[in-house]
Amino acid sequence: MRVHQRILSTGFVFATASALFLGLAPAASAGTNTGYVRTKDGNPGGKAAFFHKGDKISVCDINHDGYYAQAELHTSARKVITVTAKGHGNCTTKSKNLPEGTRVYVYVFLRKDGSRKKYWPAASQGWAKA
């Protein structure tokens, strides 16, 4: 009888410890996407978005207008990555390993070859999470 009680006691302790361990595990941080942000010209020539799965930023040149699309991924502290798509219909995607939960936003604009000016810039509304 004592052996049976000891087995039950050990089982109870193990089950309780397991439940506490699993119950106190930190929740996974769910990332978010920005959705596409479009340049602010009358017929948007560029669009960009951040995708949390793989920490990717994608930019597309969506008009045949003599400009190319460029996007930047920013955190609250700095610019993290720049990506460029040249030529109507072309898209480019880059990834950057970011710590989980990092807040980011996307900034998209158009450029002309040989110019440093940013045309019709637009930024994502709110922050996304890596």
C-alpha cells in the first residue's frame, strides 16, 4: 500500500510541476504586417510593404513613368534597410533578421536616375511588429 501511495504522490508532484511550467511559459510574440503603402502621386508609381514572416520588405515599381520605386524599413532608432525596384512591373524583396517584437514602419517614395530627391513620399500608418 505504501508503494502505491508513493507512486501516486510522485505522479501528483510531476503533474503539478509540469502544469506550472507549461502555464508560466511566455506567450509567443505575434508579428504584424504593414499592408501596402503607396506613393502619394496622382497615379501611385510605387508601393511597399513589410511582412513579419521572414522580416521582409518588398517594393514594387507599378507605373511606366520614368521614375523608380524605393523603400526604407525603419525602427524607432534608425533606418534598417533600403530596397529598390526599377522598371514598370518589377518588385524587389529583401530581408533583415530583426529581434522579435521590434516595431517597424515602411517609407516609400519615387526617384529619378541621377537625382537624390525623394518624390511623393508616403509612410505606413502606424507600426508593425517583426
